[in-house]
Amino acid sequence: MRAGRRGAAGADGAGGGKPDSAVVRDALGVGVAVGLSGFAFGVTSAGSGLTLLQTCVLSLLVFTGASQFALVGALAAGGNPLTAAAGAFFLGVRNAFYGLRLSQLLALPRAARPLAAHWVIDETTAVALAQPGRRSARIGFTVTGVTLYVLWNLTTLLGALGAEAVGDTRAWGLDAAGPAVFLALLAPMLKTATERAVAAVAVLLGLGPLPVLPAGVPVLVAALAAPAVLYLEGRRRGGAQSGVRPQNDARPQNDVRPRSDVREEDR
């Protein structure tokens, strides 16, 4: 009976030799490490003028750190709420693309999909895709999602309460906590030259228009960095490939001569 269960697990890709305890341990590590940064969001949100209720509702319903930081950052700079919401929305669009990949990998029951969709973020996607099989991917996604959601909302509440207790967050320099945490989360993801180029161009596009554009709009301008860099990278690769000639064209065509000089008597 044990052999049958083991065989069924192997056929389903239960973990490809990776025990469930290892998957849970890795997922908990990611969930705890990132979930604690919700404290910085709570402080930043309260410092931008949002109430305690508004701050907590954002974490409960939005639950994507980059979009939340972008929203409260634009509001803190005096930006229009619609512009701030637009910037946060475009940052969150990437989660829809994650969902397309995870829907095939996890193959969750229909009833569980709405709840799972709310947990489709960078961290849960990374943990799920790192697993060797469907069972371990489901475990990693669920444990990361539950841990991160609970901790993020709890630390958001604590951060907002703490910000109200200390008063003006700018006097303590806590208004820089949000951007600092965001950069700390982003930096390890920039592994290739293309990704680093996108980040550098985004910084230039985001900081350059600050003196002339309303608050929140530079975030939308910075979103043009990715398509611009990818377009230039595609042009560069296309030009490099077109400059390589096939080896079979190296021989001149006139090297092959017809045998028209055969003498009549040799026929």
C-alpha cells in the first residue's frame, strides 16, 4: 500500500524528491521575511495622511506591496488620487501575467481560484515556480500566501498605530522607510544586464520629470523603461544576427564550371 502511494505521488510530480517539510520551510522563510516589511508600509501610509482604517483596508484588499507603496508615495507627494491609483494599477498588472502561468501549474479547483487569485504576487509566484512538481507548488504557494497575508496585514496595523504614536513621521525620517524597503526587495531580482538597464532607465525617467510633472505622473512615465530597453535590445540582436553570413555562401559561385571543354574525340 505504501509503494502504491509513493508511486502515485511520483506520477503526480509530488515533489520530485523534495519533501513537503522542505517546501514548507522555504515558504515560511519567504513569507516571514517579506511579511514583516508591512510595518514600513503602515508607517508610510499613516505619514501620507491616510487613516488607520484606510491603511488597513489597502493591505486587506490590494495586497501587493509595490502598488501600495506607489499609491501612498504619490499621495504623500501631493499627487492627484486618480493619478496615484493609475500608477498603482499599472504596477499591479504584472500579477495578471503571473496568474496565467500559475493557473496551469497549480490547476486549483474552481471554488478555490478567487481566493488564490488574491494571493498571486511576486513572492508566491517565485516560490511556486521554484518547485519541481504540482503538489509541492501548491504547498509552496499556499503556505507563502497564508503566511505573507497574515503577517503583512498584522504589521501594517502595527506600523500605522506606531506612526500615530510618534506623530510626524518625516521628523523621524520614517517617510523614507517605504522606498527603502521597496528598493531592498527589488535589488536581488536584477540579475541580468537587461534587467539592470531597465531599472536604470526607469530611475532616470522617474526622477527627470519630477520638477515639471504632477506627483504620481513620473511613475507612469517610468513604466516606459521596460518596452524601450527591450525594443533596443531586440534591434541590437537583430543587427548582430544579420551581420553573420552563412558558411555555405563563402565559396564564390564561379568556382563551379560546366564541363564544356570536353573534346569531340573523347565522347
